[in-house]
Amino acid sequence: MRSLRARIFLSVWPLFVVAILVVGALSSRSARLELAQFEARLPSPGAGATQQRLADSLVAAWPVLRTPEGSARLRRLSVQTGDSLELLVLDTAGTFVASSVPSLREADIRMTPNGDIDLTRTIDHDGERQLQRLMVSGVPLISAAQTRVGVVYQLPGSLPRPSGAQRMLAGIQRSVWLAVLVACTLAAVGTWLLAYPVVAQVQRLTAAASSVQAKALSTRVQVTSNDELGTLEQSFNRMAESLEQTELAKRQLISDLAHELRTPLTNVIGLLEAMRDGLRTPDAVTLQSTHDEALLLKQLIDELQQLALADAGGLTFDLRDVDAAAEVQRALNAFQSSSPAIRMVVPEHSMRVHADPFRLAQVLRNVLQNAITHTPSAGRISATLRSDGDKCVIEVADTGRGIPADQLPLIWDRFSRVDPSRDRATGGMGLGLALSKRMVEGMGGTISATSTVGIGTTVVIRLPRVDDGRVL
């Protein structure tokens, strides 16, 4: 079945129906039991003057009742009563004496100690054989000597007509089952209507998903509840937002990559065409310039490849115990010759970390390169080591121009540059910090940055510390 609303209806409505039917059946059964107990406490008819005259006549004819003429006598008396009753006479021991109809001789009769009888027989009613069970009180037959010789019982000649209480019970049962029918109908309508909000939410989600599939990534659904479906709507909105951001990032990545590749390629092509056309002599300077641009292209491609491997979890790490101070010192020495005007402060004490020395050197070079790029010649760059619990903290601080607060979280994104002019001399290719973040995280550490415009920037690298050959 394709309709969710119909599925909800067919799942919930039968439960309502079953519950209502059970309540109706229990109510009807309870009413019948109460009526049966009520009627069992009512005295049987036959205590009036007519029953007494009947008893007197039967006492007078007691010897005849035990003969075949006794049944004929009882039939005549039954007709004389005019009540369409059947008469049954038992002796004091509950033994059959006579009856106005032959079928009573075959009935199952049990006398109780107080003289009442429990009679069960099969009778014809409207052409059908039905089982009849009666609890009947009798009138004792007292002889002239004031001795009890037997008991006479008056029984209905057919299934008894419903009494007032029975008719009331029938009316109650009709009302109960009518109420059950109305309740089932209302349950069906209510279930169908209550299923609409759920189905409407699912339909909105379906329409929104179709829009997202059609590349309308700005599509959002309105969150209309706080239940599971509301949570699903929120999750859908977050997914659509993530897809939209991913699509924007992909487009930006393609644009940035094209921009980064275009400049060195244009330079290489221009130099080659100039040499081909004789405009430039293929001397050492021209060849070196062409070589530098080719190296720049290679570096860009290598960093892109490493970023792709990092995103796919394919970067490999050779983790070992590394002297963090020595690695920092080597990185500072590598830049000291190229930036002699910047004073560099090295850490004073050593500390060992659990890291890949090659990856750690890459991270330190990337961080120091960014610090040197954004620090004026009169500035200062310092690298310090300290322990923080089970982590070794490497802080690289500069006195450069700083990074605006709104751009600080973006420095870890690929092709991100604080300088909007995108000048490679002041911003590089925008891949170093993105790659450094993935490398540090791959070594089980974290990297973060704080900055104040006009004061400087501090990059904090946290790596697992090693103490006595044991990784903390």
C-alpha cells in the first residue's frame, strides 16, 4: 500500500475497534449477569389465592395423581388457570408424580433443600429445538393431617416472554452496541484526520527532498513539531545546509584552483613563447624563472594531493618519539637565513612528543612561513614549549598585523587568505594551514590560533607527550 495515511489508518483504527468491541461485550455481559442475579432473588409467582386453590384441589386428588388419570387431571387444571402454564407435581423426595404435559417426565429435575427445583428440558420454539432451564419455586401440598405430601410447580408452557427487566436489558444492549458503532465510526474519522498532520509533514519532506535532488540546495522545510518528525525536519535542514555549503565550497575550490594554476602556467607559457619567438634569450635567468614557476606548480599539485589524501584518510604517519625542541630549532634555522631581520626566539628546554618527524617538520614550516609572511621586518617571532597534562604545547607567536576575528576560523580552509587581494606574496596559496590541520589531527593532536589585529597571532599546536618512553 503506497498511501502512508491509509497505512496509519489501518494500523491504528483496528486497535480502537477491538478496544471498543471488548468494552461493549464486557458491558453487555455484565448487564446480563446483573439481571440474572436480580431475577434469581425474585420470588416465583404462585403465592396468591389461585395457587392455594390449586394446591387444595391437588391434595384432594392426591391418590388419583399417582395413576394415569393424574396427568389428565393436571391438564384440565392447567386449562382452567387460563395462564398457559404447565403443572408439575413432585413428592417430598423430589420424585416425579404427575405433569400436565408428557415432556416434563423426561426433564432433568433437581430439587434443592428449600423445595425449589432446577429444571432443564428441550422444547420446541418457533420450529426450533431450544434448551430451557428454569429455577422454580413451588407451592407445598398439605394434607388434612397437616402433613406435607408433595409440591406443585407452575411452569411456562414455552420460552417465557421477556420480563420488564429483560426488555430493559435488551434496550441497554441495543444502546451499548449503537454506542459501539458510533464510537467505531468516530474512531475511524478521528484516526483518518489525526493521520493528516503526520502525512503532511512527510509530504513536505518529500517535496523538499525532490527540490534538493533538482539542485535547489537552498530548500528548507518549516519545523512544525518537537517530536521525531520535527527532529527529522531539523536533520533535513542541516543536511540541506551542509550540501549547500559543500556545493559552494566545491565551486570556490574549482575557482581558487583555476586561479592558482593560471598564474604560474601563464608565466611558464609566456616565458617559453618569448624564447621561441626570440624575444628573450634562454639564458640562466630566464631558465631559472621558468624553473621556479614549474616548481611552484609542482608544490601546488603536491599539496593538493596531500589534502585529498588527508580528506580520504589516506595520509600515512610514521609515529615515534620525537624531540620537539630540536624540530622547532631546525625549522627556525631554515628560515633564519631567509628572514634575518626577524628576531626568532627558540625554546629553552626540550620535550619529547609522539609524532611523525617529517609531518611535524611540514607543519612547523607552514606555520613559520605564515608568521614570517605577515610579520614586518622589525617584528619578532617566538616558539615556546610547555606541558599541559598529557599534551606537549608548541606555541608560535608573531608580532604581525593580526587576523580579523571574523576571518580567524577560515584560515584552516583550503585556499583561504586573509588578504582579499589574493597576492601570493602576502598570502601564499592558502593550502599550508589546511594541510597542517589535517596532519596534526592525524598525529592525535590539535591546532588552533588566536589573534588580535595590530598586535599579532599565536598558533598553538598540541601533541601527545612522551614521558619515560611512554605515551601519555
